[in-house]
Amino acid sequence: MNFKRLTEHQILYIYNRVISTQIEYKIQLTIFNAEEFLKMSAPFRKLLKKKTHLVNTLPNYMIYTHQGYNMKSLYDTQLEAQSSFLQQQLNNESILGIVSKIRIAQLQSRLWLPYSLIYNWNIPSKKNRYKNNLIATTLSLLYENDITIQPHNNTKNTILGGTIPLIDIFGDDYYQTKVYIKLREKGIMFLSQVSSSADSHLLNYTDLKYRPFLARLNKVPYWFYYLESKVLMSKDTSRQLLPQWNTFQNVDYKSFITYPNMDKKFVHEWIAVFDNVKSEAILGKAIKKDNNTKHNCRTLGSSIG
């Protein structure tokens, strides 16, 4: 086309009506970033400037603006198309909408999020590890352009069972593979899972073995060191949490209670019981276990007033 006798109107028609429509068809399932679109349209911008006798240093916005040559922006076209496609998926009540909601729930599980990812997606395209997922790449595209989604409340898919999600503490660092994948392996999503029953102190990593499903622990992982640096008032002297992370009582503390193993007769565990008459706790060691008596375990200990 460099040697054809074309006017700027003919060049714009070829680009806007022929070339761009073919690219629009391709971007239905493939999302490109702004730099890739600039490379695609560079030959046509150069040709247009040459045919209109414009300098090559002319800013590109003069070509794309309506007051200029009104050359179609492929990036804006992609943004408009993908946002429209996503809206249709979320609002569809037939098989398309059902499949889309399943895919969103699967991605939420992979990223170990406490709520649906369409509520608070803050991963840019360069950091998105799920680039083969069209919904994830579309959400990254919307995030980079400050476009938010206001879904229905029944699509939030909130995970219950704890307070203060760890993603609120970690921020963008939560999406590192050594953070969310390791947390997913241990089943840890909330700060209340690794804090004391009063939710005022962070437990030591070795103490987590007494929590349900956390019996097997290896060396202290990166995410726990990072958590300590974020939530503790003084990492070296105290395990007390900062005020902003000490707002709710751990309502699930009863599920953390472990009971003596009555089958191991010669194992004398430390136990604690509460005397309702005296309103005091008794701390002691089991000296005899008997499954046939009313009180299964006899203790030797002292009261704590």
C-alpha cells in the first residue's frame, strides 16, 4: 500500500472497515495488551502520516481523536467488546450464565478467595497467572481501566467460618504462588484460624498443629513470616495483634478444643476443666482414664481463680 495512490480517507476506510473487523473477530477469545495493539496498528499509522505529509513525531492521539482522523483504536474496541461479553455472561439465565458462574466459582477456589472474584479483582494483566482464562483476563482488562462491576448480592459466594480474610492483610502480595497456594494447601483463609480464641494474639506456628486439619506442619513458611510482620505489635517481644486486626472474638474457638485420647491409658495429658459451682478453671494432668465411669478422666491439679 506504500506505492498505491491512496488518500487518507481510503486508508482509514481499509483500516476501520476491513482490518479492524478481522481483528475484532480474533479478540473474541484472545485478549491483547495496549503495547501489542500499538505494534499491530503501527504500519497503518506510519502510512497515514506519510500520505498526509505529517511528521512521524506527531502524537498518536491526534490520529485516534474524533477531532483528528478518527482512526479506530483497537484497544478501546477490545475493551468495549469484552466488557459487553462479560455482562451478557453474568446476566444470562440459561446454560451460558450457569457455565459462567461455575467457571467463576472454580477460579475463586483456585485463587483461594473468600468471596467471588468479580467483586474485588485487582490483578493487572502482567501479573495474571490465568491468562488462558477469558474471564480472568477480561477482569484484568477492566481493572486496568478503572471499570468496576456491580453484581447481584446472591452471586457474592462468601466463604463463612472465620473473620478477617488474609487477603485483606496481604493485599496484592496475596497472589504470589508462595502465599495463596500454600494457604490453600493448609486450608487457611482467615486470621481467626491462626489467632487465639480471644482473637487478640497470633499463635506460634508450632501451636497450629493443635488446630483441626493442621496436624502436619513443616518448617515455618514465607507467608507466616510475612503475616507476623503485618499484624503483630512487636514481633520480637509479643504475639499481640495490632488493634485493627483485633476486632472480633473467635466464634469458632470450641472447634479448636482437643480432648484426651481415652484409648491411650498410659498417656497423661495436660487438661483443663471449668468448675461451674466455684466459677473457676482447674488445670492439671490426667492420672487415670476410664470409659465406664461418669467422669471419664480423673485429674490431679490446682484451680485457677
